[in-house]
Amino acid sequence: MAHQRNRLTPLSARKIALIGLLLLPSCGALQLPFGGKDKKEEQAKQPKKESYLDKGPTTGVDLGAGSVTMLEALQIEKKKVQNLQARVRDLEEQLKQCHFRLADAEKKNRETSSNLLSTEATRKALAEKLFDREARILNLSLEKVRLEQELLQMKISLEEKKLAETSSTPAGAGKE
């Protein structure tokens, strides 16, 4: 059995050593004491990396004039959405103002209608009073004309009596 343990061939030992060397840097086991501090300081000094959506792909592909990347198109669409949302908020505010104005107008309309109804009732009452007064004035005018006619009839009768008295007396009798 001792013979089987030592069965590794020089080729397989090289493979294992090569694999081990390749794995050491990826595991972080190989850190040299002279370069570790500088790398940490350099990493701290470097600006924070932007995310893919902030920075976009760095493929270096020239899309041509007027072409945009998908990231730029996304950002443009997001700006459009923000603008539309702001427009919606403005329109909603305008709608609220219109509702307030409409409510005020309806309130004023109700008040005006109420005032109009009371004014119409007052107008009708005044029209009836005016009609009654005009009828009374007309009746009084008719009564006045009738009384004036009676007065004139009386004056005519008086004058006829005076005329009859003066014609019945002899003309010479008054000269004596």
C-alpha cells in the first residue's frame, strides 16, 4: 500500500501545483505586505462607482447621429413621465379651482334666483297696487267729470232762470 501512496506522477504533481498557484490570487491568500496599504488608499481616493443605470454601458459602440442608447431613451422617457406628472398635477389644481368657482357661481345663482323670486313677487304686488290706484284715479276722474257736468248743468239752469226772469219782466218797468 505504501507503493500506492506515492503513485503521483510528476505530471500530475505539476498540475496540482499549477492549479494551486492559479487559485491563490483569487482567494486573496497571496497578499504582499509592500502593496496592500497603497491599494486600500487608492480605492478610498477613487470616486464611488456609478451603477449601470446611472452610467450606462461602456461598449464604445458608435450608434451614429441621432441615435440614442437604451439608457438615454430610458432617461428621456423618465423625464417625459415627470413632465406629464407635473402637468397632471397642474391640471388637477386647475380642476379644483374650477370646481370652487363653479360652486361659488352656483351659490350666487341660487342667491340671485332667490332675490329674483322675491323681487318678482314684490313687482307683482306693486303692479297690483298700481293697477288699483290707477283704477281709483280713473274712477275719481270719472266722478270729477260727472260732478263738473252737474255743475255746468246747474250753471246752465241758473243762467236760463236768470234769462227767463229778465225776459219775463217788461223792459219799461225797470225804468220807472
